[in-house]
Amino acid sequence: MGQKISDGKAFDAAAPSGQVINDYDLFRINAWNGAAIGAKDGTQSDRTLAFEMDCNAIYSVKIPAGVTPSVGDALYWTTGTGFKRGDTDIQAAVLGSPCFKCLSTKNAAGYVQGRILNVGP
């Protein structure tokens, strides 16, 4: 008989070595999109932490300076597979499945509010 294991709002993963992980920044890791819960500096040997991906939650995430979305826009990861960071690897160009749906415009600090999406490979 099956059973519920989790509410599905987060997953545990190991961030790549050398990467600085900031609390609640957006990442793609192991093909999942999520906001980091906690932080890691680039030298810590324990790289495991939780990444939240609650599709009903609204997140505020940092995006690259050149990306200026409007309300309702979807954002996408840049080309290539593997680990991605929201502050450097997000783009407005349609490429694959969207990873974030904007509910606000970007503020002066470079953050946009919206929902994290996991809708495909």
C-alpha cells in the first residue's frame, strides 16, 4: 500500500562545490526549480540543503540586471543543463519550459515577485 511521504513543497539537494547559495534565491538543481532555504558559502564542505518549490507561494527572487519583466511574463533558464542561478541564468527569451511567473515588475534592488514553476524537463 502506498502512503504520503511529503507535502511536496520542498526537496533536499546538494549544491555544487564553490557556489555561494543565498537564502531564498532561485536555483535549478537536479532538474528542479526551487528557492534555497538557508545559505552556503563557497567553501563549506556540507553542500546539502532544502529547496522550496511551493507552487502556491509567492517568492521574491533576484534576477539579472538586463531582464526587465512585466506583470504576467514568464521567465526561462538560459541554455544548457545542470545547475542554474536565478541571479545570473534567468532570461525573458522563450526557451524550453518556464521556471518563474512574474506577479510584479522588478524593483530597484533587482528582485521580482512571482511563482516558481516546475512544468517540464
